Amino acid sequence: MGKKVDIEDLIDARGVAAELGLTHANTVSQYQHRYADMPRPALDLGERRVKLWLRSEIKAWAFKLEAEGRNKPGRRPSQ
């Protein structure tokens, strides 16, 4: 049996981008390859098809980055 999720917690790439402060939703797939610890989609229907993440997992990951002193991927350090 698969994982049970609250459908209100599901977000698409645009939602992930918003949570991470990214400008473009298409950047999310690049971060999936670049950051091994980034949460994987809860639902992935295949290449060029819908992917949905759990907002709670994305928020927790963003919090972890900040707690470890790493910037969120989409935010450049201030100079």
C-alpha cells in the first residue's frame, strides 16, 4: 500500500519554487539533480508529466538548509 497524504499538502513545481524563493518553476527539476537531500516528489507520473511534492517536506528541507548555515538553493548570499 502506498503512502497516505493530505491532498491539501500537495504542491506542484510552482509551489516548490515559491517555497524555496526560486524565480522559475522549471528550476525545480535542476535542483532535484543538484541536491541529493532535496525531497523527492510524492507523486511522479513520469518525464514531462505532473510531479507533486509535499509542502511540509519542502518547508522542512528549506528550514534544514538555513539551520545548517546553507542558503536556500534559490537565494544567493548577499555580498
